Amino acid sequence: MYLFFISINLCIAYFGLYFLFPYFFENKIRKLTSKSFYSISAIIILSLIGYHISAIIPNFELSNRFLHAFGGGFMGFFVCFLVAKDSLVKISKFKFLLFSAMIVLTLGIGNEIMEFTLQNTTSMIFSTHINDTWLDLISNTVGVLVGALCFTPFIQKH
């Protein structure tokens, strides 16, 4: 259920960022196009693949690291890439890299705050040891770096 919630949040983030990117860089608001529905489908499919890979990793700690690197950092950067491509925002590779990294790392911090809140208000357990949150944030950062290497070269100033 938690992973489903993360996938839904990635889709919601897509729509929010779709309007934020052009507004922030061009002071314009773009209308959604049919590309957005393909992008949402790609986000959901890639999320499910990542969650499946995470589930088949036998070591819980390694699975959790993969989940945060892929599901948090990489997928967040992928969402930013799709937004930049779909909205046709005029943005340099450097600005895209910096803005996207800040957004994704902020979302990762928000996820850790949410995990902390849920663990302290429900019977759900997210952190099994004191370093878990720090390892999650490092994993998110690794995912951002991998995503940056994969997607930033394909950003073109329109």
C-alpha cells in the first residue's frame, strides 16, 4: 500500500511540476497535452518494475537502499525530465540539473519526515535502526546522481 502511495505521489508531482517548471523559468503556464498521459503511464510502469526488483532482492537492507535510490532519487529525476520534455520549457542543462536535484532531494526529505510521522503515530515500522534515515537520504542522493547522468544529456533548450 505504501509503494502505491509513492507511485500516486510521483504522478501528482508530475502535474504540479508541469505547471511549476514553465512558470518558474519562463513566467508562463502551459496547458496539458496528450504527452502527459504517456508520461504518467511511463511513471507508473517504471515504478512497478522498480518495486518488483526491490521485492525480489533477498537482503532487506539492500532492498531498502535500492528502493530509495530507484523509487526516490531516480524516479523523481525521471519525473522532472518528463516534465521538462512535455512542457517544452526553455531551460539549460545546468538549470535543469540544479532545479531538479533540489526538487527531488526535497521530496526525499519530505518522505523521511512522513515515515517518521507514521512510525510515531501508527504501528508501522519504517526505521529499524538509528542510521536508517541517513542511509535513505544517501540512497536518494545516489538515485539523483544516476538520474542526472541518464537524463540531463537529453535536455535541449527549445
